[in-house]
Amino acid sequence: MKKIAILADIHGNILALEQVVADFQKRGVDQVVTLGDLISGPLWPRETAQFLMKQSWYQVAGNHDRQLVKKDPSTYGLTDQYTDAIIHQTERDWLRSLPVSRIINDEILLFHGTPQNDSQYLLETVQNGSIFLSSHNEIKTRLDGHSCKIYLCGHTHIPRCVTLADQTLIVNPGSVGLPAYTDDQPEKHRVETGSPCARYAIMEQTNGRWVVELISIPYDHNTAADMARKNNRLEWETWLRTGYAE
């Protein structure tokens, strides 16, 4: 495996996913991985699940995927409520089958948030309403003693490629389907990428070293924003149309 496409946080945005797939197919990747939060969103959760179920990709679950099959539906937020109403048992069974993490090539660990917590940020710290890159020591603590050479994560929707002092490589490809959002955990904050583009990454092994490319590509984001508006999720409409969480 020499060239890997890395996808995360699709959030039911089949339009963005299709454009990403078309892009990496032209680049000749050997394998594809997805890092969770695959279908939850006021867009096209069932269509996205059905597409992903057909793929021979390495896939892991995110916090929203877990919540959809393990939490009491009465506790769902609006996003998971919509998704739960749209998907069928086939999609639920598939979500339930996804592991929370997996290792490939004995050196690359895939997960959503951190290896032990799919709802925790690995590379970012939230403080006083702001989100910023964490220190190496904070990141190492969150890796909780794992000793892989490469970690692939999602959850924050922020594209990053971080190399620790011991040359450990950590890649967050950003979000395929949602370029901005707000959250109140661990405290109220917002995440913004500044454009409506779909994002993913390619990691390629060249001369014994991994080279990472963080990729941002346009897609029909206005149709996705219109779908969010149709489903009465006006904040999602703004996020999808602008990449800002205003």
C-alpha cells in the first residue's frame, strides 16, 4: 500500500463524497480509509450509507455513528434525529459492524477522535471559546501510550499534518462534507475552514517516507446548503454555503 486516500466526517453529504471520490480516482490511489462520522446530517444519510457499504475501504466509526446505534433515541440531537428517521435497519446494522479503530500495515492506526475516546479532539485544544493546535505533550498524552508510527484521525474537521518530536506522524484530513460547525463540548466554540470546499488527504510512500497532501476541492455546495435549508437546519445551511460558523 503506497498511496492512501484519507476521508473523514462525511456527515451524509453524498455530493461532496462523490466529488472527492472522482478526484482521488484520477490520482491512482491504492487504498481508501474513512475515519468516522459518516452519515449523520440533515442531507442524504441513507444514500451516503448505501454508497459506503459497497466499498472495499478501511472504515471506522465516529461518535455520531456510535450514537445512532447505541444511544437512546430520546437523547438524540436534531442531526441524529433526522438521520435516525431516514435510515433503515440495513444501514444501522452496517454502522454497528464498524470498529472504533483499526490498524493497517502494522504501522497506521485509524480512529475518529483519539484512540480511546471518539468524542475527544486529538490535535486541538479548546480554551476560552477558542480552538488552537495542542502542544506535543498534550497530543502524546491523548495517544495514551500507543506506539504506532502513523495516526489518522478526524472529528475536528480541521485539516492538519503534525509531526511529533519522535517523528510520529498524525494526519487529520479535514471534513469531506461539513466545513464549519459549532459545539458546546468541552465548552462552547466554533470551527471554521473559511470555504465551502470538500476536504480530504492523500498519503503517499516515496523513497521510504510518507508524503501528505491536504486537498480542498469544490463541489455543488449550494445544493447541499439548499437541502439543509429544506430540512429546517439553517445553521447547517450557513456552514455548508460559506465555511463559516456565524
